[in-house]
Amino acid sequence: MAEEAQIDYKRLIEAALFMSPNALSAQDLSGITGIKSVGHIEQMLNELKAEYDSRDTSLEIIEIDRKYMLSLREPYASRMSSLASGPDITKGALKVLAYVSQNDNTMQSYLVKVFGTSTYDHMKELMEHGFVERRKQGRSWRINVTNKFREYFNAPPAS
């Protein structure tokens, strides 16, 4: 009977990042790999990030809100975006999302003035996809993009 090959856990983490459609936390990776020490996972993630940064490759490991994902670097990401499949978002909702992504923390009442009453339907659609969140402020809602939006569109975290 053949002996089981020694597992390279850093490569196992790399494989998990490659296969996952979502960003993964160190805790997620602990469950996937069976490595109990989250600190050890984070150390291997930092080593992997350094490896990708030191090589001339189109790939990189990015961190968003303490979650990690394997992603394409620019300019490769924008050139390959047509190959990625994504959620079906109506054109109107995409326009609202583009505005909110550039003007985080905007009021829904202002969006209605800019885009019309269809904004209510677009907001419902965007919330169903998990790309925006809202919180009550006065008689309107304050709108922000979510971490899911940042992960999906490879957008930098809010400053």
C-alpha cells in the first residue's frame, strides 16, 4: 500500500483560495485545512502573499476586512472581466450601484432625485444580491456598499 503524500498546508490554503468564489477568513481556512492555529494560518497567508508579490504573475492574494481571496492584478483583472460570470443585475440597478460605490454613505432620498422612483426597485435588487446595505436616518435611508460588493468587484475597502 502506497504511503500518503505529505500535505503542504500552504499549498492547501492556496488551493482553497483558488477554488472558493468568496473571500475566506483565517477561521474558514482553519476549518478547511484542519489546522487549528489561526495564527499559523495567518503566517502562511502572509508567506503566500509575499510569494505572489515577489513573482511576476497576474495573480495576487488580497485581504478585505480580514478575509482573503486570490485575485487578478490590474491591468489583467479589467481585461479578463468579460470571462467572469456574475449575478444578473439590471442596467438601472448597476447604475445606482456604480453611483453608490463612488459616493458611499449617500442618502436614498438623493438617489431617488437623481435616478427617479425606480430607485426603490433597484435598491431592493441590490440588497437581495447583498451589494448594498441601508440604515434608517430621519425619513430616509443611508446607503453603503457591503464587503460582499468589495469582494465581488475587487474594490478597495472604504477609507
